[in-house]
Amino acid sequence: CHMPEVKGYVPGGALSIIHSREFKGSESLHGKRVMVVGSSISAYEIGGDIANDSKVKDIISICRNPRYVLPKAKDLVPIEAQAFTRLQGLVAKHISAEAAAERIADFIEDPKNYGAPRPNTDASQLQVTFGSVWLQNVKDGRIRAMVAEIKEVEGTKVHLTNGATVEVDVIIMGTGYELHTPFLSRDIRSTIEVSRDFVHMYQRTFHPDLPNFACVGLFNQFGPYFPVMELQSRWVSMVWKGVTALPSREEQLQSIQHFKERSDTGSAVRKEGFFHQNLMTYAELCGVLPPLTERPDLLKPLLLGPLAPSVFRIRGHGAYPGAAEQFLEDADNFGLIPEKVPDNQLRILEMVAQVLSTPEMQQAVQQLKADAGASKAA
């Protein structure tokens, strides 16, 4: 875990500092003044959890970079099923990450409406996290939120970089984790250049200097990991079985270098760390993205529906009989497929089709326009 050093802190004194991984519930915090540090999901979820416990005396939330907060669900439907779709993955890949971020922003409420610090409003710098009740607790006064870092501590006094001094009994560091690979030899760690956040490998999986070696799940991501790791694992098995081939050594090294340059600026996390983008990357590498226009009843669910695992069993290696029907059932269960595609989504699809200029995308646009015209006529 990543545990920042705190100037002036003496372990075993009146002030306790723990990492979020050590948090087991709010019961141990009854009657105490608590500070939660960080702006990712662990910090916001822990802050919201202890704020719901009236026996916790006081809660302060501080961070260096405030984030927009996505609810875990909207209208009882998981937010990733609504915001992270194939269409948005196409937008991020072929239009811009900024355009995809603007779509995600549709699901975000402005923190300033809750009295919370407002994040960067530049879509290219959009940083989000999941949170259930953090914003509401800020609005209700149970959480005091501020932009600051810990400068130093004196006993239970915490001096902050914004000039404030507060008294707390416990500090919970929701400051994330560092990539830890003790299971790898020193030579392998050196070859793949393990850093705090990354392994530098082709598509975060293979390295041309390490035949018969692959990594799964060693990447930063916002959203569910297991569907992505399933596809990544399928790709590894397909490569090793000879079903598909890796590009040349030169192409792999060029891709690794390109990723390294982006990761040095932080953009690799911001622009490539979303669930739907990673999922579509591995689906394309596996060759299991189902065609959009082969079945008219699948077009809208494939573009606007959830990226459920059943999607990637319709076509290609590892396809299952009945997977298309299973996916239609999955999409229907979420209740997200409209009778008519909203005009703004249709415009976005037209932008993608113009960039790609493929017969499939052109046909998809024409079919959805025809459906929209029929709906208006009705």
C-alpha cells in the first residue's frame, strides 16, 4: 500500500494513523475525531460509511485533487452498465478521450451543489471516483471537506497546507496502493520496468524479451476488473495455443515506448484506465467483438447496452451457442435499451462513423436513423 510519511508523527501516541486496508468498520472509531485522506473510492466510501455512524464524533475529508463522484447506481442500475458502453469505447478510441469523458460527466452531479470542493472542469483532466453517500454527508454537515495536505502533526493537532489546524484522533490514509511484485525475479522486474503504477509490457500483458511469460490484471483501471481480466486471460491462452499471433518485436517495443511516454505524464491512467476501453481493447485482440449489423435486434443493445460477458461469447474463438439470446436477456434485465436512440447519441455515432468510414458503421447509422424516423411517424 502507499503510505505517505507524516512529519511529526510518533507511533503509539495519542494520534493513530492507519491505511484504508486496515479499516474494518466504524465501531472502533466511536467517540473519536477522524480525518480521511484521499479522493479515490476507498477514501470516499470509508468517509461516507463512518459519517453514517452517529457515534463517530467528527469527520474531516482532505485531498490534494478533488474528484467528481459517480454514484454506484442510478435508478437501481449499476452506473458502469449505463456509462461504459461500446459506443463510448468507440468515442474514446476514435474521437477523443475528452468526448468520452463528457458523456461520463452526464452521470455526475456537481460537487459544489453539495458544498464539496469542485474538481478540475477540463474534460481532458476529468478525474472520477465511485461514491455512495459521501456527497450527501458533506451536504448534511457530517463531513467537512477541504482541499489540503498534511503539513505536519503535533500530538493530535494536524497542521494543513491550507493554513488550517484541526484536532483529530485517527487519520485514515485512503492513498491507494503501489504495484508490488515479489513473486517476480529481479531480472523480470527489470525487463518489464515495474514502477509504482505500471508494468511496461505490450498491451500490459506480453514482453518480446520474455517468451512464455504473461501478466494478467496488472494495470490501473476505473471500473470492474474481472470482465476485463477474463478477456485478457482468453487472449493469453489464444496466443499460447497459436490461435492468434503477436505483432513483431519492433511493433511491441514501439507500443511499450508509446505507453511509457504517456504514463510519464499521467495520461495513461486518465485516458486508458476505464473499464469499457480496456474491455474493448482485449475483445479486439481476441477477435470476439460481435458485428453490429448482422442482426437488427442486436444493434441497439450492442451499442448502448451493458458490456456483459455474454457479449464476447457471441462470435469468435470461445463462442457459446445461445450467447446472443443470453446477451439480449442481460440487456433487457438492465432496462437500458430505448425504443429510439436519443438524438445526441445518434450524433455521436455519426461522428464515429465519419471517422471510421466502414460499411458496418455506415449501415448502423442508417438503420438507427430509419428506426428513429419510424418512431416519429408512429
